[in-house]
Amino acid sequence: MNLNKERLRRTSKFLSLVLRHQPEKIGITLNPAGWTSIDDLIKAMSDIGKPISRAELQEVVANNDKKRFVISDDGLEIRARQGHSVAVELGYQPSDPPEFLLHGTPTTAVDAIRREGLKKMKRHHVHLHWDRETAETVGSRRGKPVLLRIRSKDMAKEGYVFYVTSNEVWLTDHVPAQCIDFPTLE
């Protein structure tokens, strides 16, 4: 990996940390919808020895493989699209899910999911995907991935609420084990 790509990757990971979990780490604040001023973010990053230009920030946003970040229409603010552990209200409206969605997880988590279903843990929602590639990528972050098929349409009929983000991540509060199709593990 060339140095520029590696720097963009590290910057993206750091932005995920401060825009989703620990804005106080660099002294920024998120408004109730999760937005923060780009100028404040750039200054705060410079103040802690992680300088970033506006152009570099825009490159991170544009080239992030999961499209985790969004810049406001006026170009003045930035936020993470989902995945927050800090209190924010992202304003997504309930949406009708497709018949099935996918969740990638490491094999080590399957037994707990069989017992308890998918829980949001420290995040605001459980994250689900419609495409196999994304679900596999997410599941492979902490080991060998397993793809779970979620009967999302059935869940919606039972009253579970779903939201879809602008980068096509499906969100819900909990997925009960009885709505998950588990693959046979070897």
C-alpha cells in the first residue's frame, strides 16, 4: 500500500473514532444530529498533531470503502452516517426492508447470536446489508466471516422497525434468533 493510501486509511479510522464514539478525544462536539463543523474538525486535528487539509478530508469522505461519512449540502459540516455509540439522532425515517438482509459476523460470535439474536451492543442499531460483499467484509474484521441471512420482511410484519442510511446500511434495534437463518458450520 502506498503512503498516501495508508495515510487516508489511518485518517478514516481516526475520523470513525471521533465522529462516532469519542468526539471529546480531540475537543470537538457533535450537534444532536451528529454533525460537527469541518473548520472545527480541521483545527482540532491540527491541534493534536494530526493535520488534515480540507481537500484530504474530502478525499477520505469520497473514497471510504463503506461511505461512512457525509459532508453537508452547504459543505460546512461533516458526520458519520451510522455506527455511533454517542447520543445522536440521525433523522432516518422508517423504511420497508427487502425480504432478506445479511449480517456478517466472525464464527466466534455465532453461538451467542443463536442464543440471544443480534444485539446492538454499544451502538444505536444492529447493522444489516443487502449485498454479500459488504456483509462479508464487515464479518471478516475480527476473524473468519459467517453470513447470517435475516428474514427482515418477516420481522417488519411482526412490528420491528427498519431504517436505511444513504450508504445503504439497514438499521434495526434487535434481530431475534428465530428470524436468522444460520449456515451449517464445519
